[in-house]
Amino acid sequence: MRMLARRLLLPGLTALALAATGCSSTHHTGAAEPAAPAPLTPSADGTSQQLDVAAAPQGSPTPAAVSRGDGKGKTEKSSLKVASYDGKSGRAVISTAPEGPTRAPSPGKSPEAAKPVAAGDVIASAPAPGAPNGLLAKVTEVVGKTDRGTEVKTAATTLNSVLGDDKADGKVPVDPASVTVEPLMKGVTFSWAKSQGLKFGPEGAKLPLGNLRLDVDASVDTAPDAPASAGASVTGFVQLAPQVEFSYDGTPGGGAGPRGAFLGMSGDWSSQWKLHGRAAASTGAPKRIPFAKLHSSPVIQVGPVPVVVNLDLTCYIQVEADGRVTLDVQQDVKGDFKVGGSYAFGKGWTPVSTSNVQSTPVQAAVTATGRVKGALGAEASLGLYGAVGVTADFAPYLRGEADAKATASSDGKTSVSGAWALYGGFDLSGNLHLQLSLFGTPAFERKIPLGALNREWALASGNTGR
């Protein structure tokens, strides 16, 4: 007796979205927009400034910024640099960066810029030897001179010690060429496109400027009784133009810390995802297969202060199936996203996760009896100076199920009937971490969840019989 076999064409469904970023098939807000601080009041001494937020210049060393412990003047770019740093002991060697043949101070720098560090000074540095995530530290003791510079003992400090009562707000695109990729399986390729016509990777020539793309073509475990023609595979890509969003409001009135702050990632993305074959999950549980890790540590210049942002992304395939369903689905989606944490004095930290997705028509087929769920998702983390502040795990998925029944009678008559259903949805989890207190905000004792864990919507369903 033959079991039911049918193919269904769908006008649309959601399949893939990226990461750590919060996305869905419709506009979704995982939390309120950034909370607004209390009404601003002018600075008492009128010294508060609006700082520019921009990418640090490339091709030349990024100057360190120093806030002097004697309380005189503002934080400014310095002629000093971190020659070395030992994270275990907290000791660093600070030397003077060469200013050229004349050793004359650079335009705009005061005589304080070349002054040796002293106890109480705070130094903010881009990545340096021993400090791959940059350094934000307060000098607690000057140990002495060495042939490489001045050796000092340091202790951890916070951003408000260098940003003070100034304000800053801006978005900085992530240079796709700065992203490093570690493939975790065969069939993974990486491409990007940036300004000046620079392209990289097999898809680089097709990409808009500022975009990066990760492609995967991998097989997944096939059900033990599946024929060779039902081999299971996942193919697809994620294309992303990420940018870092940073804001800080140190206007007096926020107690010992800032009045407001925001750290997040946003941008445009597009993706395509296809699951084909009769997949099987080991031991009946969801099987997650990481296929690539991405990392970038862009330096954004907040006024004179180099702020090092750490972005990490692990892309994965996840399949959950009973091995009886053969699925063939392909989906194209485009949208934008924003994820991060927002702080307002008197309200604390709140998560922010929004997205707006547009999907194109898709073809899908479900055959035989059983259930299957497939996702191409990502785990992401975002932080400052190596301290993770926001983590998220986002997995848009397709879930299909079919049930067929066949009957026969002694006169030779047969009938086949069945029900089918297809669903789209996403699983979202994540947290704001206490390391966000690096801004100088009050520490919170527990992680703050990002919001809703799951949403699902019906794509199509019905009954058949003959």
C-alpha cells in the first residue's frame, strides 16, 4: 500500500535571519526603544561638549587618550602609547610615540599630551601588545623607568572616567575587511566589498559596498532508512552590513555615573536558506552544527577616546526531525535589525531588539508522514574592551508536519487521506550582562533577559483525500 505523497507550493515563509540581532517575519520589537534620561540641565561650568563618534583612522597608530589624575583639563589625545601590557599582573609599560623628525607636538595637542603618566591618570588605548582588546585602565602606581618606557601598575576603571560630563551619539560601520572568519566545517566561504573598489571572496564582486557575506553548503545526517535520493543538506548565505551604535550622556545629574548610555549593533541584511532531504536528529533531540565563527574588534573614536568594540558571531545549522519527512524549502528574506542595551539614570538598563523583514515568494514541499524543524541561526556577543555586555541567540526556522492514512477494502477500493501544516517562527534568547557597567553605571546583580523566547505563525495547512 502506498503512503500519501504530495507537494505544496507556498506563496511565502520565513526561513533565515541573522543573529544576535533579533529578527522576524514581521516587524518585531523585543523590548522598548532606548529609554530616555530625565530632562537635561545645563552643565554648571558650561564645559560639557558633544563629542564626534567615528571610525578610528586606518593605516596609522591610533593615539591613546589620557585623563590626568590632577583634575586639570579634559581628556585628550596623547603622545603616549601602551608598549606592553600583562593582564595577569595589571602592569603596563607606557612609552612616548614618535612625533616625527622634529619631535614637535602634533597640532592641537597641549604640552600635557607628552607629559609622563602619573598615579591617578586614566589611559584608554586601542589594541596593543598584550592587550588585543584594547586597554582602559587607571594608573595606581609608577614603578619606574625601563629601557622601553615607564612601567606602571594599573587597575580596571570605567568609561565615565575618560568621557566625563561630555555627550556622544553615533553609528560607525564595521569595516568588512576587519572581520576574521574561522570555518568550522567544509563548504564555508567568506566574501566582502568595501570602498575604493576592494573586493574579496567568490561573491565579493556582487556585494554592495560595506557588506560581508557568509555562504554554507553542508550535508546533515540522513535518516537511517532514507534512500540515497533523500540525502539531507543545508545551503544558504547571510549577507550583512553591520554598524556599531554608541551613545553616552555624562551631563551632570546622573549621580556618580552617566545619565544615559547605549551600546548596540544594527544594520541591513539579506539571506537565503534551503533545507532539502530527509534529515534525522541524533537521539531525537535538536542537533546543532556550528559552521563558522566571525570576530572583529573595530576601534571607534569617541572624541579623543579610542573605544574598542568586540563583535563575535557563531553561525550554526540546527535540525530536529523524526526521519520520516522529506522537506524541500527555499526562502529569500531581507530586512534590518537592531540589538543592544540602553541605560537611563533612575531606570537602569533595558534590552533593545527590533527588526523589520521583507520576504519573497518561496517554494516548499513536504512529503510523507512525520515532523521536521530546520533553522539557520547565530549566536552573537557584543562588548567593550573585551568585556561582553550583550549576548543573543536568534534562530529563524521552518517547521513542517504531515500525517497520512490509507485504507483498503476487499472489493479492491482504496482511499488515501491526510493532513499537513507548515509554520514559520523564531527562537530568541539572550541577556544583558553586568559588564555593561563599564560605562560607569551601577552594576546589576543578575543578567537581564532580552525578551520573548519564541514566536510562531502558521504559513499554510489543509487536508487532502482521494
